[in-house]
Amino acid sequence: ALEDTPPLIDACKTGVDRVAAIVNSLKTFSRKEQDEFGEVNINDAINSAIEIVWNQLKYEHQLNMQLTPKLPVIYGNFGQLQQVFVNLFVNASHAMSEKGELTVMSQLIADEIEITVSDTGCGIEQKNIKRLFEPFYTTKKENEGTGLGLSVSYAIIEKHDANISVNSALDKGTTFTLRFPIPA
């Protein structure tokens, strides 16, 4: 029993650290200062969103993170951006069957930071792509979605003077591309 104690204590410490990180992410996500803008490290917002949805992803899907380090900061609201990424990651998880792959990339392209969120899910029919950002529009079954996630995300992206686009192929997957301006 004495030999098993140190590894058990280490496992407990790791678990507590993980819970603390999730709680901190959730506190940021639920803050009241929803309209305060400031300097935001976009990779931090992505990583924080991953912390929130990690339990939904880790057992069934592979996560492929390709975040460019030391990107310039953007002007925005951390909690709102975190909300956008949580929504995109949850939607990707729902679109994929077991063993799907979620790829998240960040990179600097000219004077913008580009984020892509790609999944290997079922894809979206072209006729539905045009309506994705409409409030209350959903392709999910009844009682599985409100149809508000992407419309709220779209509004947040617009408030950040950014843009979002979608490319999808049935039975191959979907990619959301977000482009954020770098402050002058």
C-alpha cells in the first residue's frame, strides 16, 4: 500500500489541477463584463475553450492543435471569443461519429489572424450552409439544439470586426474559417 501512495497522490494532484483549470475557464466564460474589450491572445481563448469541452472530445475524437505561437494580440472580449470556440468545438463533436478528428489551426496571414476549425464529420448540405447563421435554424433533431449557437457566434464575430466563412462536403467534414484584424 505504501508503494501505491505516491502515484495515487500525484494522480489526485493532476486531477485537482485539471478541475481548477476547467473552473477558471468557466468563470471567464460566465463573466458579467461581456462587452468589455481589450487585448486578447487568441490562442489562449482557443485553449480555454478546449478545456471546457475536453471531456466531450477526449474519448471519441482526436484533437489536432496547430496553433502558431506568439501571434499578435487582437482587440476583443476573451469570454465572447471563448464562447464562439466552445460552440464550434461542440458542433464539430456532434457532427462526427466515433474516432473523428478535430483540427484547430491559428496562423498569421498578412494583417489578419486566421483560425480554422475543421472536423471529419458528416458535413453540411449546401442548401443548409446559407442558413447556418440564422437564429433558431438547426439541422439537429428536435430537443438536441436551439439553433442559436451559430447565430450568436456570428454576432460576436461581427462585433470583433472579424468574419467567418464555412466550407463543407457531405460525408467528409466541415471547416469554419475566422479572420480577425490585427490592431494598428
